[in-house]
Amino acid sequence: MTTALVEFPPNAYTPRHRHPGSVTAFVMKGALRSQMEGSLAVTYTQGQTWFEAPGAIHAFAENASATEPAELLAIFVAEDDCGPLTIPVAE
């Protein structure tokens, strides 16, 4: 298990990617829009979470605010020798 605090400045955006293991994201501050492939985009606010199954395509995550920062705590559960925890996926 690995944890990471991910900071999103105003208007920050993460492009399409996947993870080798499962991920639980917990919004620590602000509001984040997130979309998993095949689902609608959802805006999550402080204290809310979402789950990403191993290998699922995360279409994007972005700060929902143009003026305020946002943060999430990402909790990764994967094999020790899994390689990078975030893997870019071509569109």
C-alpha cells in the first residue's frame, strides 16, 4: 500500500491514465471533477471518495475551481514490483 497527497492548483488537470492496482481517492480540500471511462463525470467535494479498480481507465481528474486549490489523498494497493503507480494511456 502506498499513499500520496496530490495537489491540484486552480484549473489543474490530469490526462487519461490507469493504475496497476486499485486506488481509493479521498478529497482533502476543494472540489475535483473525475471521470472513469464508461461513466459520467462527477464532482467530488471535501470528504468524498471514489474508487478505481486495477487497470480501469481514468479519463481525467481536474480541479473544479479556477481560483481555489484542491487536494486528494490517493491510496494505492498494488504489488511491490508493479512499476509506476500512474501509467499514461493514449487517447
